[in-house]
Amino acid sequence: MNLSYLYKLDLPFNKNDILFRDISTKEQIDLQKINLYYPQDIDYYLNYYESITKIVESCLENKEILKNINIIEMLLIAIKIRIVSFGNILEFNIESKQEDIKNVKIKIDLNDLIRNILITSIDSLEIKEIEENDIKIILAWPNVNSIKFFYNLYFAEISSEEKLLESLPEYIDSIIIKDEILKINEFTHDQKENICDKLPMSLQTKIQESIIKNINNLLSKNIFNIQQLDDEKLNFYTLSFIRILKMIFSQNPRRIYEEVYILSNFNLDSNYIMSLTPIERKLYLSFVESQQKSNQPKTDQMDQQIHQHSSAVDDLAVEFGDTPPN
């Protein structure tokens, strides 16, 4: 299959741009299988993130870039892929906080969400550099390599203050000493901690105060601008970025099943159907619906085809624990 990476995203902190493509029907089905397989419980968040990352990575032309971006940029990439694949509008119901109302319907424009995340993350990184004598510290948002650390930190039986202090090295991108650059964001947490412990105490104090200020800036802003989602911040300590991923990629698998079933009965190869993007699939469906509504002689032939099963439908039914439709 010849893949075309038609879309570009400029990364705000990495300062590089990436080329990416739409999700295929096969990948869309895999997304829904992942959403169905992993419970909402936070215990499964890391496994969920790792599974989703594989699909996001497959949509990128330069797959190596995922190793050199921060968590916020990873979230931006995922939302962009979601927008070009399924559209920019996300709708769902949440439980109402009012006793007389059971559920509240939420509608989110993901373009607005991306804009809010960009503005919030850039403005909140108020202090980017700290300098003392011949040492310069470059601060940044945590790298994607830090996700496992924050996941384990969430379950650590220590106070919030201790968690904050424990995580400070994850916010240091690099240390420059007399023009020698040390990129510590590529190191393990223990290695980062050992390096930071060797810095002058006065500089350690400045680093701590600056990072805490940046974090407080980030946690003070609502990225959704929706009252019912006031508690959803860009919070590394609650793993909110994974919760947002689950939110944007959650769809109704039955609808995908139905669309594949319809197309598979019109002499389209099953592998070809699975390679279609969601937009291409819906275009084919619109053609099918137009043909069905017409009074052309092909109607009888189409009625006969609609009762034929293809391997794509049978396989898809099994994927969701169902039996092929009759």
C-alpha cells in the first residue's frame, strides 16, 4: 500500500515539523478494540497509552521524532490525526452534577482544544532558562520518555509535595556548562537526579522555584473552556493527557462494522476496504446510497449482492466477539 503523508504540523517546542496521514479503516478498528479492551480504570492507562502510541506512530512519516518530543506535543499530534481522520467535532455525554439532570451533552471543537493547549503550554512555560556563573539550565515540559515515571509516581504512597519534588528533574531539558551541552532529558530518572544533586545548592533552589512556578501556571488554566470540564487540566501527575487520548479516540464500533459490511457487499476487495481512510469510506457509502435510491436496472443485482458475505465482514464480526450477519 502506498501511503501518502499529506498533512503537516509544526511542533511548538521541538521546533520541527512533522508529516502525517489519516488513520485507515483497519487502524480505526484497532483503536476501538483498544478502547474496548482496556477498562477506564487508571491502572490500565500505561498499557492503553503504549497501544495508542503504536497507531499514532504508524501515521507519521518520521517515526523517530516520537522519541524527541514532550508529552504535550505528543497530545497535539494525536489530536491532529484524530481531526483529519474523523473530523474536528467531539460529542459525548457526562454525568451531571445537578440532581434534577442525569446527563449533560458535551460538544467540543478539537481545533479550539488544540489552540487552547498551544496557548496554555507556551504561556505557562514562563521561565525557560536559569543561569548562575558558568552554568545554564534549560527548562521544558517533560519528555514522552517520562510518561512511565509519572505513571509510577501516581501510585507512589507519598504526599503531593513529595511527588512534586521527586519529579523536578523531569522538567530539565539540558544543562550547559561552558558551551558544553548535556541533554539530560534523554537519561533515566535516576541519572537525572544524580546530575541535579551535583549542582550548587543555590542553583538547585532557583530550579525548584522556577519549575514550581511553571507547573502552577499550567494547572491554573482550563484547556476546554467548558464548565463541566473545569477539573480537566494539563496535569502530568493525574495522567490527564492519557484521559484526553481516551476521550478523543472513543467511537461507536458498531457504526464502523456496519459501514464495512455495506461496502464489502459491493465487490470491493476486503484489503482495499481496510486501507480506506474514514473519509474515503464515507464517500463510497454515499455513492452506494445514491445507487440504491436510483431506479436503474442494477437494483436487482445490488439487492442480490447485499446478501453475500465477504471475508472482511466475517473477520470483523469475530474481532468484536459477534457472529457474521445473515
